[in-house]
Amino acid sequence: MNRKEVVAVLVAAVVLFVVASVRPVRYASETIFFVPLTLLEKQIAQNGIGFGSPTEVDAHIELMQSPRIDRILSGQFPHEFTLDIRKTRNGAVAAEVTAEDPQLASDIANRSVAVADSVKQHMLRQNVGMSYDVIAERTASLKTEEQTLRGALDSLRFEAQSDSLAFAALIFRKERQYGTVVVELTKAERKLAELKEYTSAPSPKSYVISAAVPAERAVGFPAWLIALVGALFVGVAVRLYGIRAAQD
């Protein structure tokens, strides 16, 4: 390698070192957790204990990748950061945050889990609340209908005391109608009680198995290594060019 080639390699190394040295330093922190049960029925049956199914895990990942979670975290941490969510090979979920400060990265990673749990809880409670309102309205309507039919039956039975044959068929139809309404009312009241129980069910919270901690080293290759590898590539390229030029 002649003098010009050596100078070219040294210049490339210096330039690459300077560029790599002034690049923004980034730190990454990761928290790993298992997704909890989502269906309130399962939570009650299992006393709130248990992991979510693969479908629930995928849904949870989509929730954490949604703009809603990003907006909440950005509002709580007005700094530049990136949040990467992925499923591990063991069925857990990893939330990795990259930011300019190691403590900030770990704080956001841990906070992202709590924010997702809170948003999911709100969504579940909202769905249960809508179902509760529908069933409550249905129950009230059935109660009114049951009371009306019961009053009509009482009147018919009182009138039938003087002529039971004349009212027998009508009473029979009303009793069947009344029985149907009572059955429907019983079902509605049971469903209403279940939905009320769901509202007091334990909130689904992720099972954190590895909380994020501040990273000791920045992500990416050090400046000296980038300069060294770059200089080697430049050296090889310059040398090959020199050999080809000599052959020509």
C-alpha cells in the first residue's frame, strides 16, 4: 500500500470516527411480561389468575402498538423515544423503548405496560357498562309486563269465580304468557347480576417477569469500531482499485 492509499484510509477513518462520535446517543430498556386474562368471565372463574390466550396476546400487542398508547405516553413523557412491541418465543410480550437517556427509556418501558392495562380496563368496563344498560332496560320492561299480566290474571280469576268455564281458555292463555315472561325475567335478572359482578371483578394486570432497568451502555457500535471497520473497507477498496489500475 503506497502513501496515497494510506492517507485515504486514515482520512476515511477520521471522518467516520468524527461522524460516529457526534451521532445522538441512544439507550434501550426492555420489560417482559405475560398478558393477563381479558374475558371477565374467565377472571371470575379463575379468581383473576391466569394468562391470556394467544388471541388475547395478539390483541394486547395491537393495543400497545396503537396510536392511543403512543399519545398517552408522549403526553406523560415529552421526549423523543421509540416503542417496539414483540412477542417472545415463550408467549410473553417484550416492550423495548429507545431514548436519549437510560433512566427515561426504562421509565417509559415500565410505564407502557401500566398504560396498556389501564386502557384495556377502561375498554372492558365500557363494554360491560353498555351491556348492563341494555339488560337493565330489558329487565325493567319485563318486570312491567309481568306485573301487568299478573294483574290481568288476578282479575280474570276473580271474574271466573262466577263462570269458570267461560274464562278457562282465556286464563290458560294468560297463564302461559305469564309463565313465558317470568322465565325471561328470571334469565334477565341473572344476567344483570352477572354483569354487576363483572364490574367488581379484579382488574386485568400484566404479569411483569422482568422490569426494565436503565441500560449501562448505549445502543449501536462504538465510534472507534465504526471507524476501524470503515477504514478496512476503504483500504480494501483502494487497494483493489490500485491493483486494477496497475493492470490496465
